[in-house]
Amino acid sequence: MNIDLLKELTEAHGTSGYEDAIREIVKRELGGLGTLSTDSMGNLICVKAGTAGSSAKKLMLAAHMDEIGFVVKFIDSNGFLRLNPLGGWDPRQMNSQRVVVHTKSGPIQGVLMYGTKPAHLLSDSEKAQGQKLDDFFVDIGLSGETVKSKVRLGDQVTMDGRFSQIGNHFTCKSMDDRVAVFVMIEALKAAGDHGCDVYAVATVQEEIGLRGASAAGWSIKPDIAVALDITLANDIPGVPEPDQITKLGGGAAIKIMDSSLICHPKIVEHFRSLAEKNEIKHQMEILSRGGTDAGGIQRLHGGIPSFTLSIPSRYVHTVNETVHAEDVQACIDLLARYIEDAQNGDYAY
């Protein structure tokens, strides 16, 4: 497994609409595998022709490049930055983080803080109040005049999280969804001969509404769509077992449904049979809330058979998103075997 590539992808910065740095990495990695193009939204598309010629099915793979973050929406007279979120933030997970403000002249380090009195000055009633996202601000340590000369409204702000290997786990700020981009790249490299034409798409703006995948899916008009994304692994203290969804180390997660789609049952069975045949560790996933790029593609052109292969992840939408090395490898192996066999899939009702 190319851990250096996973590190590079997860440490790169790119919120929804600002995926440029990640796109360049993916372009470098997929450049020798197929024909590359970029559409007007910023989706990077790699087309790798299959062996079935004119009868080849179009298999679209979709893994999103964007991470949750913010844009600057206001700069006050003292130089403190107020933020507009890009993606689903839980204010409880935002306290006392370090961030990067991406300005036209280059990145600036800052601290993300909550606008409140220190804990030892709070009354009991103040302590009991919940936090609001609008009360967070960024301090970059410069005067108001200097900040306004360097920072513009709309500049993106990302978490300053670094990649770490902890035991058998990998942790970084943006495993969602760079680990899936990594899986897509590595599986495309690992796949043998395949009949289908593969359209591997590194998508944009998933975190704000599956937008890039919907646009790419419309233009590609695939016969089959497979999204690659993380899913919840709530196998931690405080979460009842029925709510854990998946477990780290349990293998690739074969999604049955989430709130954006019911995966095509015949594709679910195809992935399951390939996992069993090739002795690839796997687990079944039902996610009651949350969606993936497959939900944006499924309803196009009268309906496209769609599915999501998931990488279990703890601490989703925090700076400590964590995956298990064996699960990542299982997803690479299973996707590679599916690419080889997708042409044989019969998903008609």
C-alpha cells in the first residue's frame, strides 16, 4: 500500500469548490492509466478503455476530492475572521483547532476559537448553553488593517490536521473522502483485464450536495455507477451496538442503503459474491443518515444502477478521521475485482 500517497492526499487542502490541489495529485497518479479530462465544474475524469469494444458497458467510479471547511464571510475591525461553513460541521468538534487561511498571496496559519469567556468566568447557566457555529472565529495574529490587506471574503479556511499512523490505523483531517480517492487510484492500478470502459471520476462539491457527481453522471451517462466513500464506524465507547453501523477492521463495507439511495440489490449481491469468492473481508452496511455521490447519479437519465463501496471510519467530520489499514486494502482489492467483472453484471429487472 502506498502510504505516502494517502498521506499526501489527506494532508492536501481543498474545500468544496476549491479542489485544485487534490486534482493535481490525482491527475499525476492517473495520467498513465487512461485519457484525462476536466469538466467545467472541476471534476477530473480518467477514461480507461475495456476489451469489449463497442459492447463495453460504461462503469463510472466516483470519489469526491472536497473536504469540509469554511470560507471567510466577515472580517471585523480587530482582524478576527467570521466563517461560513462548507459541509456539515458539529460545533462540539470545532473547539481550539488550528487552521489554514488560504489567501491569494499564500496560506496563513490561524487558530479557530469559540467566542466565549474563559471557563473559570462562566456561570453555571452559561456553561449549560450549547455552542453555535456562528460564534466561532479565526485569529491569525495580525492587526485589523493588516488582515484586511491580506484576507478576502471567500478565502477558504481548512483544518490544519496532519497524517499519522497509529497502530493499524491511519488518521488525518480529510480521510473523508481522500481515502476513497486513494482506493479508486490504487484499484484502477491493480485491476487486470476488464471488458467495461471505466470512467474514474474524482468529483467536486460532494459535501454541499453531491453536485459534481450529478454533473459528471449526466455527461457520462454510465450503465453502472459505483461511489466510493467513507461510512461511520461508531465502534467506540458510548455508542450502543445497533448504532455502530460498521467496525474498524471488519473489512470493506458493502452498502445496502443510506438516506440518499437504496443501492441496486443486484450490484450489492455482485459485490458480496466477489468478496466471498476472493476471500476479501467485508461487512454489510445500512446507514440511516448520510449520502454519497451514488445518490446524485442514481436518478439521472431515467435511473442508473448505482451502489456505494464504503471505507469504515471513526470520528467522521473531525480532524481525527480514522481508518483501518486492512479495511482500506480490502476495499482496493474488492473494487479491483469488480472492475474486472463489471461487464458480466446483469442488473435488469
